[in-house]
Amino acid sequence: MGVQRQAQRRRMEPDARRAEILGVARRLFGARSYGTVSIAEIAAEAGVARALVSHYFGGKRQLYLEVVRQMMVVPASVSERLPPTTAEERISICVDRWLEVVERNREMWLSAIGLEALGNDPEIDQIMLEADEIATDRVLEAAMMTDVSEGREKLRAMIRAHSGMLKAASREWLVRGALSRSDLHVMLTRTVLHLVHTVFPALRDG
Amino acid sequence: MGVQRQAQRRRMEPDARRAEILGVARRLFGARSYGTVSIAEIAAEAGVARALVSHYFGGKRQLYLEVVRQMMVVPASVSERLPPTTAEERISICVDRWLEVVERNREMWLSAIGLEALGNDPEIDQIMLEADEIATDRVLEAAMMTDVSEGREKLRAMIRAHSGMLKAASREWLVRGALSRSDLHVMLTRTVLHLVHTVFPALRDG
DNA sequence: CGATCTATTGACACTCTGCCAAGAACGCCT
DNA sequence: AGGCGTTCTTGGCAGAGTGTCAATAGATCG
């Protein structure tokens, strides 16, 4: 199978070793599911003893959580330096930047949205929840609706629900190829605007 | 822990035994995650030897797939006997029935939409995909758009993307309580109509 | 009541994980 | 350069879970 290198042990800085193992873990967990990836495999590919992985991360589960955390990082650049024009224009730009990020980190994004044990695992849920909150803030900022007070929670919930559509639409684009990037751009932009400008007032006042 | 019953073995019809085991598995997999449920536990609660579970289902994984299949069944009643009025009215009824089903099978639905290994596991994906296709047919039927030819695949992809929002919105309703049932009703109905009547033409002609 | 069928079980082999003491590489001080 | 402590790294052990198969026992039929 793989080439046998690393005949003798090499001592490394903890941070470097940790990063090396984490990199391998991210690649493997990204490519296959949790249950089918073993610590032994990660250790082998990192050229390291199996026990060392547990030593650095405390166990398989915690290593996995670390990988998930890294994958869910939403780049702040998506909603930075937006021109002070209409909400439509700003959201359009925001969506476009986001699609750019997704296209570049294709595999990582697909792994992140197809995570295991969603809804069953409190810690995974917590991580995803925090990521969703950040993403929601970005959208509201772009839509210039950070200052709504009445029905604020309903609005945020709607944006989170919309991110569910975003994830499903991403799969349609990247995996099935049923939608193009510009299709997603149109659909996501219009849907956000529709939710914010039409549906939200109906919920708030109804 | 559990009461020790079933001191002696009882021989049952294969179908009955199979159904009994499947019932226990559905309950346990619905309540906790795949990795934390063991075959031994399922066998114990079913009052049966561990090997019998493997005998009937061929292994833990296949038993799990069987459970998933059962959970994803979309009742046909949702889109049956819809009155021949406007698309708005029909979709509104359809959404309402659907919310009724979800509310009744709360735990099962939450388990189903929070499945493990989504996007990593071809067989799980296949099951979810088939379920999505059926659900899409139901929606298009309600919207009276079963006969579109141009851009048919784009339209279906959009509906599938919308079901991603539906799932996320369900979580907001059932888990977080940030949205009410009537909120979902309004949001989902209006969003489907917006996608079908406004966004879809833009994609098709753009 | 005995023969037969097959649902059911106990046990074995294998894989994977967490854990711990022993070993080896590196930096430091004289 | 050489010895020495630090700590990075490893091999091995115990426990848990799974798949498999021959053996067992409950039900049915002549």
C-alpha cells in the first residue's frame, strides 16, 4: 500500500506534531465517515504510534470535535467592507463571496454540512449552533437589519432556517450538478430578501 | 437496571420476531446516536440473544439502514384529495397536513432529519435521496406544476433545496421553540410559492 | 410419541479503543 | 564532549463491540 518511510522515530514540537495529526484527521474525516476511520489509520498516515493520537487529543471523539470546529469556521471576509448601498446589493455581494469560499473549499464544506450525529450529540450541536449564530449575524448585517427589536428572535430563526436551504442547495450544486453557481446566487439572494421583507413582517404582525 | 424477564426462550414466527427487534431498534436509534447504541443493548431489550439480531438483519449497519428506511416514509396522505383550487390554497393545505404529521411523530422526525453520516455514506444518501424525490413529487403535484418540461430538473432541485429549509425550520420549531407552528406554515407556504412563481422563471429564462 | 425442521443460543476470533509504564530523542549544563 | 533530566513517543494490556458458526431446544407433523 503506502510507502514505508519514517523508519526511526522523530521528536517534534508538540504544536507541530499536533497540527500534523490534525491535518491527517481532517483529511480522513472529510473523506469518510466517523465510524470507518480508525485512530490506527490516522496514526499510520501521520507516521506516528496510535497512542500518540490519544495522548494529544484525549481520544477519538475529542479529535473529531476538534476537526469539526476547524471545518465550521466562517470567514469574516464574507461580510466585510460591504458598500453602503441597498440591502439587495449588499446581500448579493455577500452571497457571491460566500459561494466563492464554498467553491474553493469544496470538500471541506461538504464534509461540514454532512456532519454526523446532528441532533443526537450535544457537543456537535453546540459547535454547529455557534457557527449558525455567527453566520446569522453576517446576513443580518448585510441586510442592514441588526437593529430590529420586535420579533428579533423570529427573524434570526428564519435566517437559520434559510441556512438549511443554503446547505441543501450547495449539495445540488456541488454534488448533483442540478444547479449552477449563478442559479444559487439568484435563488439564495432572492429568498433571503423575500424572507426578510415579506415573510418576516407577516409573522411579526400576524 | 432492566427487569429480568424471559427466563426461558420462546420460539416465534420470523416475521413477528423481526418486527419486535425492529421496533426496539427504532426506539433506541431514535433516542441516541448510532455509535452509542450496541446490538447487545437492542437484543437485551428485545429479550433475545445478541446473535439473533445479526441473524435477522445481517449486522448492525443493515439494521440501522432498515430503521432509517422506516423513518423516512412520507405518508401519501399529505398530498391526497387536494381540492382543485389555486396553487396557493393547495400548498397551504399540503403544508398544514405535513406539519400535523411532523407534530405527531416528533421524535422520529427529528431523528430522521438529524441522521448520521449524511454525505459520507452512499447507502444513507441513497435512502434520503429517494425520500426527497417522493417529497418533491408531492409538492409539485400540490403546486400543479407536474407538467413543466423546460428546466424541470432545476425546478426539482429547488424544491429539494427548499426541503432543507423545511428541516432546519422544523428544528427551530420543535427543538428551540423560536418559531411556532403557524409561523412555519406561513414561512414554508410563502417560500415555496416564491420559489415556484418568481425564482424559477428567473432561473429558467435568465 | 418420536422424527424433523428451524428458530435460537453460546462461544470463538477479530477489530478497535483507552490507558500506563517503559524507552528514546532532544536540550542543557558542566 | 559527555552526562543528565525533561518529555515526547512507543509497545503492550485490558475491556468492549461485532460477525460467524456449530450446537441446542422449541414447535410441528406423521
